[in-house]
Amino acid sequence: MSVRLSKTHVDKALKDVAAGGKSYDLIDSQQPGLILRVGPRGARWGFKIIRKGTTYRLTLGSPPGLTLDEAREIVAAAQRHVANRTAAPDDRFLEAEFIRLGKVAPRPAPPPRDPALVAERERSIADIPYWTWEVARTEYLAEVKRTLREATWRDYSAKLGAPELAILAGKAVRRVTLEDLAGVVYEVHRSGRETHAVNLASALRPMWRWMWQPHIRTRSGIGIEGVGADMSKLAAPPKSSARKVRANGKVAGRYVATAPEIGTILGVARAGILDPTVSLALELLVLTAQRRRPVVDARVEDFVPWAEVPGWGVWSMGPAHRKTADKRDDQSRHALPLPPALWQRIAQQLKACSERGLEHLFPQIRAWKLGDTVGGHMNEAGLNHRLLDLGVRASPHDLRRGFSTHAQKTLRLPRDAVKLIMDHNEGIAADDVLEGHYTLDDRLDLKAPVMERWTAWCDEQAAAAAAGFRPLPELAAEISARRRARERDGKAKSAAKKAAAAEAAEDKALAA
């Protein structure tokens, strides 16, 4: 029903609502589009018009909270917006009208935008196409695996997976500063792992140098628009002047394997209480005085009988398996003659590997870590672990010092003769033109007497040690007990190290 609405109509509508009367609508003839809807649920002001086939509806509110005059003002404003096409009569329009009429308080103004947050947001958007730390590490390690030795790849994987680097998680590498990495290296150094700090810096520098290359920077983002740090000056703090004494009483880089230790290692290796592969690897380590990496990485194809001397064998190490040789493009091989007793044991292992189609003389016995597949050669750290299990203080490098010391001091072998066995260049300068370009000689005849005398001396030490062994079952149980204790301690230290690194990263994040 269309009427000129007045206060009387509004009051009657409120009474009808209270009495539960019938529903009805009153259309205001004074202000087209204004409707008073009355029903059991209450009285409400409404707005409805049709313009060019479009219907506009809006519920305005209820009397007496919204008076007749106020409802007419709102509808008149809605009519003007529709006619002028300036705004649609919706909830935002209604809120603005209520604010104008003083019905509701204006919304508080939004706080001013923090310029630093705005800049950070813009920077994050700009970094989206480029590598994060995790992506960069994966890409770089893939390149290391493609171009360098597998052992180098494993070494870099461990260093770049250090818990201390967790603070870089999710961060674009182009935003990593020299100070960020220097702080990580410093924390490692301050924890007492000074050598590890040096090694960590030496792994991070080439990674950044690789990401600076023109064909890589388009993906890494380093150098794009001048963003990215130069890590060439990244270095660990100087090492402490005092000699670092380890928990077992050894001074790093100074300990020489004793004659009883050499005898114990060989005696146990030949007693048959260790895995045959590990036993032979330990024997080759002691009798050839080579580093642990060429020993564990020894290929079946590198061992051949010595044609000129029956009963002897030859181990010929290629440059890819020797320290720094591949970097110098050194194609020479380091060949060692193997005395008959040692060659006989190696020949048996060679036969077993050939029958199984294995590439390495010392195949992997079990996975290096959980989730890995079994394949390739034994882990070089396994040699260190077995020496600890035997109860000796000597490490693989201490055994090399033992060879150099005892061969010269006890056997009175000339220094040059010792170099023929130990030195990858066999005592000849790496840049020697005559050797590098004109000489093809393994000098096996000069090396054989050295190996023969050294092996005989080691056999004497092994026999003396074996004479003092307790019954083999007891000795085996003792070695197993040491191994279990070492593994428990290793797990505890690893857990403590990870917890400390996580706590340090959290503290640094909170400080930032």
C-alpha cells in the first residue's frame, strides 16, 4: 500500500509487531523507493527501485533506531547514486551513510605502512625467480658430482649440510652477505672445531664463485642488478696458538704410530676375527703407507701380477685416485710392488670380486647412512673406526708417519727411498719437465727392496703382538664392546651437536 508515511504509521507498525499482527508493506509516496516492511519478526526499512531492467534492493534498518527522516535521506542518496551511476546501493554505501548520520563510529584508519616491511616485501617478490639456499646447494653439489671425484662430492655434501647453516633456510642466496657466512664460520670456530671452520669456509667460497659465473647467475640471481656478495674473503679466524690435545692425549698432526700398534693392527687383521674385506684393507693401509682414500677406492683393474718378478704383484694408482693429481692434469700413475705374501691375499680378494662383477677391491659392506643403497667401495671413515675398535691411538695418517719414521730411524732406509713409496710424486717436483713429458718409469726395482724390508719388519711386529693376544673369542668380544661404546657415544655427540646448532640458529633468528 502506497501512503505518505508519517510518524503515526511508524508507531502503528511497531504496535502491530508487538501484537503479532499480519504482515504488510507500506510504500512511501513522498520518497519513492522507501518501504516499511511490517511482520512478526519486526518492522524494517527497505529500499527497492528498478532502473533499466535492474532491480536494486537494500535493507536499511529498523525503527525507532532509524527514524523516518533518516530513512528518507538514505533512500534519496541511493536514488542519486543510481541515477548518476556513481555508486551501487550496497553494504559499503549503507555503512558510509550510517557514519554520516552518526549511527556508527568510523573505522579506525589503517596504520601507516612500515617502509622497511614494504621494502622487504618488494625485495621478496624480486627474489622469487632466483635460487634459495636449498636450491643453490642442490645445484652446486650436482655440479661437484659431475666434475670432481665422488669423495670430494661426499665431503662437500657433509660440509654444506652442516647444522650451523640452517639459518640460511629459505633465504635467497643473492641476499646472503659475507657477514652472514662469516658469522656461521666464526660460531663453528668458537665451538672449538677450528679445522672444521677452515674447511667450511673452503667449501663455501667455491660455491659462491661458481654461482657468480655468467651462465649461472641468471638462475642464482647473484650479480643481477648488483645484488650479491663477494665471498672471496671468507675465511676462518686464525687458529689458536696452543697445541690442541685431543681426548685420547694425542697432539693433532704429531703422533707417530708405534711398533706395537702396527703389530696389533696387522695381528688382528690376520687373526680372522674381523670382516675379511676390512682386514685386508687394514693390512694394505699399513704395508703400503698410503692414505685411506686410495686404499678404500682401490679398483680391481689397478692390481696386476708383476710380469718381471714371479710371485709379486703391482698396485698402480691412477691420478684420479690420488690427492691433487687430477687438479694438475697429472696423468702419471703411482705404482707400488706388493711382496708375495701380501699379493697372495690380494689375489684371492681380486678373484672373489671378479666373480661377483665388482669394481672395487674393498666393496661396501653396508650403507654409509640410513636410506642409502649398498654399492661402491667401503667408507674411508670405516678404517678410522676399526682402528679405534682395536684400541690403538694411531689413525691412518699416523700410520704414514709410522712408516716414514720407522723406515728411516729403525731400518735406516734412505729418505729418497721412503719418498718413492709415500710421495705421490715419488720425490720429484710436480713441475719437473723431464719427468712429466719424457720419462715413463714406475721404478719398481727401486721400490721393491723398500717394500720387502718394511713388510718383513711389520711381520715381526705382528708376530710379537699376536704372541701376547688373549684367546681370540675374548679378543673379538672386546673389540665388539669397544665398537658398541663408540657408536653410542657418536650418536649422543651427534644429537647434542644438532641440538646446540638448532638453539644457536634460533637465538640468532630471535636477535635479528
